[in-house]
Amino acid sequence: MTTTTIPTATTPGPRRIDPADLVARTTHHTSLQETLVQTLAMAWRALKKMRRKPEQFFDVLIQPLLFTGMFAFIFGGAISGSVSEYLPVLIPGILAQTALTVCMATGVQLREDMDKGVFDRFKSLPIARIAPLAGPMVADLVRYGIASVLTLLTGLAIGYRPGGGVLGCIGGVALTVVAGWSLAWIFTWLGTMARSAQGVQGISMMIMFPLTFLSNAFVPAETLPDWLEAFVTVNPVSHLVSAVRALFNDGAVTAEVGWAVIGCAVVVAVFAPLAVRSYSRKM
């Protein structure tokens, strides 16, 4: 009699996961074309969100009308002697203030989405890390354009006649939109760093008010005390306002326009990588 030995099945032990293999699985390198497509898809998502929540347009619809009319009739006579004389000074300043206010909301909305867990869904998708950040900012170009055009139309309605003509106005509005988009990267970075949407809003207000009101947006810099005039001179918002004034009132592409464009490029070059890096760490 012979006996046959039947091998018994063994239960395999837990397989050790190599961290390098895990990183390789979760890291997806996207090409430039894929990044652009994904950014546009996120922009379309943001536009659909705006359509379903029209209250997001209240600041770009009401603020230009309110601030332009209020500042013109309250400060026009005191600063320039009449409303009509004050409008060439005021309208570019209101444009800069509106751009700052509108782009400030970008960081607040980003933080709200992150708190709701929306961005947790994106971390499992093989998409570029910059796409969820840049997409809503591309959609916000619509808001910047609406706010800028409404500010200009309100000025025209109360007597503003830009000497730069149509081309000067188009150039001024375009520069304002570009400046708003670039400054939005600062507030996007704040949105990824702060712990709550209320914190983002509070910090943003602390940035917006000094930059806006301690500039040449509403009063000539030479009328200010020497120490304050020195700050106003180096304030980047002052350069933006001066550039828009040159385009609106004279139709001239001055050195201030060049400095404003260079400043926008520097802001994007510095804060876009910071925002993406901070966002990636939160993921």
C-alpha cells in the first residue's frame, strides 16, 4: 500500500507595498495640451456653477454702479471742483478697486469648495494639479469683464468722455481684466493656506483696502503728506491706475502700461507655483 502526499494550499501573506510603486501609480504626468483641456473643463464647470448660483454676480453687477455714482457725486466737487472734472480721475480708480474686490472672491470660493470636500474628488483623477485652480480663474475672466464694462458704462452715463476713444477704452478694460486675473493668484494661494473661508475673506480685506485707498485711485498723490506719497508712488495699484488713465484719457501706451504688464507677469510667476504647491500638499 502506497501513500500519496497531497500538498496543502497555503494562504499567501500580505504583500508589501513599495512606496515608490505607490507614488508611481498616483502620479500622472500630463502634457501641456492635456493641462489646457483639463483647465478648460474646470472652467466650464465653474461657469455652470455661476449659472446655477447667480448671486455670485451681485458684486460685479451692483458694486460698479454703486461705487461709481457714490464716489463721483460725493467727492467730485471737493477734489476736482465738479463731477465732470473728477470722472477722468475716478473711473480708472474704480476699475482697479473693482478688479481687486472681484478677484478677492476667488480665494474665498476656493476655500469653501475645499471645506466641502469638492477637491477631495479631484485627487483621485489623473489630472494636472493646476487645472482645478486655474479653471475657476479662467471662468472668472467673465466676471472681471462684466465689472469693468459696467464701470465704464456707468461713467459714460454720468458724463465721462474718455479722450482715448474706443481703442483706448478696450485697452484699459483688457489691462484691468489681466490685472484682476493675475492678482487672483495671490488670493488663490491664500485660499489654500487659510483654514476657513472667513479667514481668507478677513486677510483679503486687510490686503485690498490699503492697496486701494493708499494709492492714486481717488486722489492725486501730490496732495498727500510726503511719507504717504512715497508709499503711494511704489504701490502697484497706483501703477495700474496710471496705466489705465493713460489708455482711457489719452489713448497712449506709456511706460506705466509696460510696468503694469510686467508686474502682472511677476505676480503670476511667483504666486501660481506657490498656490499649486500648497494645494498639492493639502491633497
